[in-house]
Amino acid sequence: MSIDNMDKPLIQVQNLGKKFGDMEVLKDISVDIYKGDVVCVIGPSGSGKSTFLRCLNRLEEPSGGHILFEGADIVDKKTDIDKHRQKMGMVFQQFNLFPHMTILKNLTIAPVKLQGKSEKEAKEQALKLLHKVGLADRADSYPNQLSGGQKQRIAIVRSLCMNPDVMLFDEPTSALDPEMVGEVLTVMRELADEKMTMVVVTHEMGFAREVATRVMFMDGGYFLEEAEPGEFFANPKNDRLKLFLSKVL
Amino acid sequence: MWEKLRDDFYQNFIVDDRWKYITDGLQNTLKITFFAVLIGILLGFLVAVIRSTYENTHKLKVLNWICGVYLTIIRGTPVVVQLMIMYFVIFSFHDPGQVFTAVVAFGINSGAYVAEIFRSGISSIEKGQFEAGRSLGFNYAQTMWFIIMPQAFKNVVPTLANEFIVLLKETSVAGYIGLQDLTKGGDIIKSRTYSAFMPLIAVAVIYLVMVMMFSQLVRALERRLQRSEH
Ligand SMILES: Nc1ncnc2c1ncn2[C@@H]1O[C@H](COP(=O)(O)OP(=O)(O)O)[C@@H](O)[C@H]1O
Ligand SMILES: [Mg+2]
């Protein structure tokens, strides 16, 4: 990889806009996300954080702007979005594991069907990753037999099995009982340590402070402030961010 | 009393091998039901996929419209009228045989009901399942096939089974196009012997036993499907 390539952002969001009917949820979003970045997005509920994240892999159809990812414009209808989604893992608040498949099947179906891996190859990789998140003994269980924290760790592994270049997290711990938040954050922290590029919508300020390389504050359809976490939490400049932080910290 | 019943039985089933009306009729009933179910599932599946795809993506507009017309007509008219139109109007120039006609008519009829069953099954699956599939890189069809359909199918097994029980019983109007099914078989015996009790009760019992056996089968299948989910 040339120096030039390394300096180029992995994801370039340019003037992204999103409307639901008449309601303009994202107004003019531009942001560059670099390889190894851990970008935490915080902001009040309903401010458009999920919509932003879901535009990145076009689960929501953007109304305008560009999202450049690995040589393609995600916004462009002609882009083969299915191909690019294979490189963008996504973790949902509600886990969304496939209830009719065993854990192992949940983890291997996409690599086998989409990447042409053999069952054996996919299984080996899945077991290795399961082991890493401490759930190797649950390979033959069904999702409904697991706790919320376990389900979310499996959901993360399911995305990782596709060897993505970026992982998108939409409030991955918000649906969890408090005692299970830690185990999921630990897995995410390990991912960050391994230099996975991550975009994380979260209310976990501790995680943002300790793990993020950058924190962004979204409100009213804009990113109103962006800084590295030390600066972000110690010296917030925007008034609405100050107000928000005073409420959540 | 026993004398009378025995004599009745003899008259209705043994004389002239009249039991053959029942067994031949039963064969036709089973044949029609079996193949109509196949057509119904195939057609219903197709229509459900088209309708769901249109609901989700607004693609396949023309096909969706055609499906809408199909559902409206089939669900809005009696099956016996559809059967007669099929035989006396659509196939009036070239008779492909009564059993074939009945298979087509009942298949098309059943497809309309199965389509709605499948569609409700599909829309009962959480949106998150679809999004999880798409976010992994599965295209629309793959997501439907690997993730949505298996869950939807599991959910609709009881309703679907019920629909087939209804279909089995509905084939009893096949006599309207001169087809000798189980019901018609009993009817013919009745008109030969001038006694209604034996042949009609026999016909009723045979339907009942088939329905009960089928219900058992479905319950076993349901249990198996449930076990794989907990
Ligand atoms: N599919 C949708 N249709 C209409 N409005 C939506 C849809 N999804 C989100 N919204 C609206 O967009 C706004 C932003 O939502 P969201 O991105 O989920 O916010 P956040 O994740 O920050 O809580 C909200 O007002 C929400 O009601
Ligand atoms: Mg949200």
C-alpha cells in the first residue's frame, strides 16, 4: 500500500443528507473516517445518529451527498451495495441473530454463501473467534438459549466472520441489562486494540472517553462538535454539547 | 336391527362391487387434493414473494397488480363456480379430463389463500432480521430465502395445514363437473340402492379419518420445527 493510500480516508462522507418525507433528519454531514479510527457518535435521542450510521451501509437510502468507500460511492444506485456491505460489519441494538439457526450456522452462513468459503474453513474461523469472546462452548446452542450479553457478542462475531474493513455499532449495549454491558464493551475494546476501524453510536461515555480516537456530537441533523476524547469531554465548546454532557455525565 | 344393518351394508357395498365407487372416488379425491396442494403452494409462494417484494421495495409493480386481481377474483367467488367455469368455459373446446381440470381449478383457488398465508408469515418476521441479512451482504433474494422464508414457514405451518384440510373437503364439489370423487361415489351408490344412510355415513367417516390423520401429522411436524428453536 502506498503512502498516498494510507493517508486516504477509509470512508469519506461528503454533504450527506437524509429526509424522511418532509422531515430533514441529516442536513449536511461531512466526515472522514480513517483506517484504525474508533469514532464514537453521541447525541440526544432522535438526533439522527442511527440514521447516519445506517446511511453508511445504505440500510437507509441517503437523499443527497456522497459516501466514498473502497473506490465506490455508496450513495450511487449503480454501486453493487451487497459487495460493499460484506466489508462493513453492522451490530444492532437488538442483536438480530437468526433464531432458526445454531450459533455456528449464524456465523458461517454468510462466509459460506457469499465468500465461497468451505464449511470447514468457515467453521474453523468461527470457532476461533467464538473462543476469543469466550463462547466456544455455545456453538451448537440456539440464540434463544443465550443471555443478551452473549447474543451481542455473537452478533459481533457474526460480522467479524466476514473479515470486514469497518464495523458499525448502533447502541450495542442499550438493550442489555446493566450487568451485561461490560462483557460487550470488553469485546469492542479488544477490537479497537487490534486496530479495527469502528463507528460506534453509544451512550457509554466511559467507553467513548477511553477507547475512541475521536468523539462526535450530533444534534439537529449536524455534527456540532468533533474532537479527540480528552479535549471533547474536558473542553466542550458548543453550548448544546455542554448542556448534553451536563445531563449524561 | 343387526339383520337390517347387515342387509343394508350388503346392498350398498357388496352387490355389484359397489364399494368400488367409494375406493375409486377416494383415489380421485386424494389425487386432486395432492396435486392441487402442490400447485397451491407453488403459486401461493410466488404470489407472496411478489406481493412482499412490492411492499418492501416498490419493485414488480405490474406483477403485483396482476396478483392483486388474481386474489380478488379467486377469493371473491365460490370455488364450485370457478371449477365449472374452468371445465365448461375455459376448457370447453378441448377437454383435458375432469381430474386434470379439477387439479388446475382447485390449485389456482388454493394458491390465492396460501399466498395470503405466506405473506402474513413473511410480514410477521421482524424487520431487524431482514436488515441483519442485508447488512452481511446478502441480496434481497438470498435474505428472503435463507433468513426470512424459513422463519415465516415455521410460523404458518398450522394455518397452512388448516388450509389443506379445507381444500380436501372442498374437493367434494367436484361432482358438479361429473367427476367421480369420494362424495360423488357415495351419491351414486345412494341413487342405485335408494338408501342414503350407509353410503353417506361411510363417505363422512372417510373424510373425518383423513382429516384427523393429517392433523396428527401436522402436529408432529410442528413439534419438530419447534424443537429446533426453543
Ligand atoms: N424510517 C423512518 N421513517 C420516518 N422517520 C424516521 C425513520 N427513522 C427515523 N426517523 C426519524 O428520524 C429522526 C432521527 O432518528 P434516529 O436516527 O433513529 O435518531 P437517534 O438514533 O439519534 O435516536 C427521529 O425523529 C425519527 O423519528
Ligand atoms: Mg438510534
